[in-house]
Amino acid sequence: AWGRGGEAGLPASPAPLTPRARPSPLPPPEGGAAAELSGPRRAGRSVPATMGESRTTNRLRIVLGHLGRPSAGAVVSFGWRGVRAGSGAATTAFAPGGSPVAAAALALLVTRRLQAWRFTQDNNVLTLEQRRFYEENGFIVIKNLVSDADIERFRNEFERICRKEVKPHGLMVMRDVTIAKSDFVPSERVVTKVQDFQEDPELFRYCTLPEILKYVECFTGPNIMAMHTMLINKPPDSGKKTSRHPLHQDLHYFPFRPSDNIVCAWTAMEHIHRGNGCLVVLPGTHKGTLKPHDYPQWEGGVNIMFHGIQDYDENNNRVHLEMQKGDTVFFHPLLIHGSGQNKTQGFRKAISCHFAGASCEYIDVKGTSQENIEKEIVGLAHKMYGLKGEADLKEV
């Protein structure tokens, strides 16, 4: 597990840390709890740590064993004096002539292991700061992740779908409620969203981009399923505010669990800001539960399946995610979020996919707050696909 070429012999690419029992506090060395661990001593004088295994090395070996690391000898040679594992924190001390960089790197490994992670996986992609941010807030934005070339290809394929030049199987094409019955010539000006584009090879490329999956794995683990896809084309608002999306939780639409192994990747296809209806999120709400959803009582009307939560604090601390082209936000399915109306004359585009760990399992939502969306989706499936007899959200 120890790589070569790392700082002062530390691992360049440590192997993923497997879940282990949390290590118990390191026993104090002889001489009292305040005594520091140092190189082995014989007859009152220090000798090089590399001359044999000492009490110090043995103790560090035990600590590293708890962390899934096999060797402590190299650590002692760096001047590392000790790690005390207590209430999720690690403290370090350095012997003269030791390498602070090397010791700090090991301290980072210890801190990563002692931290109680719930929403992220051990794979060394996210920095410690990024991991803590997602754990606390339920979302993280990675700047400039998807290339302009890929975004242009997605845009071109979307336009082909709008012109009905291609008709991928299972694709749902949606219009804004204010233009749903218009007789406009087929174009991107009348299509507000396409869903379930998994049978379109060009758009589904988004779900297989290595740069996307690299981060998805931080939340789902290495065995990944693409569960739901969308390309959103938020139109200029007609004046009735129907282009906005009510605050909601995506888990409302999904009959599979556990929620902590589900994540959405949402990429801006152009500059997205408050003027054209950027995403708005309520940080930390991913730690809560799934709330009841239904259609909001908006005077101008609401688009199909735009359910919203019914009991949220109007004075909540909202964060508007203004993003540049190619920026990607990853967020938890319980995070409360929505988007504002598009007050510009242009169309605001984004592409997204919800991913889940392959260990997730389907559940029956009957008798739960998700029963209303199940009935609506099953009804649409009967209409679109000609389903006969009984069906449930899982089958759809």
C-alpha cells in the first residue's frame, strides 16, 4: 500500500482505507502521560531508530495497524513523536531534525481515519477540506470539470432531439406549462427539458465521463449505477413565473435506498447566475429526513411533476450557486434545493445525472409520502408506453 516517490517516503497514492473499528487511545509511555515518544533509548542515550524495533516503534506499529497501515519504522525515522487518538482528533509533536512535512502528511492520514465520515467515501479524490464541506453542507462545486468540446456535443444533440431528427427510446420531452399547447415549429425554444436520455449514446456520454465518475465514486463507492438523466433548458419566463422550480428534495422521486449512496452530478452548460435562474440550495438540509411534497399553489401555474416541499422555513439561509460553463455541482438527494425564474431572453441549459451505488435496493413507496409521485409517474408511463395492468414506481 505504500507508494514510491511520495514526500520523504510517505505514500504517494495510499490505498483506500477500509472501515475498521475506531482505535482506542494510545497508552502513555513509561514516565507518565506527558512523556513524548522518541527514538529508542539504551543506557540513557539515544540511538538511531533504524537500529531495531523499540517500544516507540512498536506502539506506532499498533496505531498504524488500526489504520490499516503496515509499517511504523519509517515514521519514527522522520522524527515523529506520537499520535494520541482521542475524541476524533490527532495531535502531533516533532523531534529535532524530523521532517514536519512528512509528519504532517501522516497526521493527515490519521485525521482522515479518525473523522466520522457519513456522506463521503475513502478514495483520496476529495481533499480533507472538500470532504468536510460536503459532509456539513450536502453539496460541493467542482470548477471547470467538463470541457467546452463535450458541452458543445451535448448541445448539438439536444437541438437534434428538439428538431425531431432523432427519437431516442424512452425519452420524455417536456414543455413549459405556458407553451405546452402552442403550435410552434419544433425547436429548442419550445422544449424545456428532456428526461431519461439513457438510450441516446451521445447524451449518455455525460454519465460515463471519467472526470464525472471520478467524483461520483466519492459518494457512491466504486460500483456505480446511472439512475436518472436530464438536460434542462430553462426558458425565458413568460411573466407567470412558471420557469422557476419549487424547493424540493430529489429523493422524493426515487424508490431506492440508502440515500447516502446517491448523488446528483449537475453541470452548467453556460454561465448560470441569479438572473437566468441558478440553483438555490439550503446547506445542511441533507442531514434531515424526506419531507412531504406536492404541487405549490402558484397563480401562474406549475409544470408537471414540479413538486415542492410543503413545510420549510421562509427565513432559511439560502445559497445561490452561480456557476460558469463546465462547473459541476455534486449534491445529496435530501438536500433541499430549487431554482429561480429565468429573467433573461436566453435559455439556460444544464445537464445532469443521478448516480447510486450498486448496493442500493428498491423499496415499496406505497403508504409513504412518495405515493403521490408514484401515481403520477405510473399514470404517465401508461400513457407514454402503453403499459397494461398494475405497475409501480420501481417498474417504471
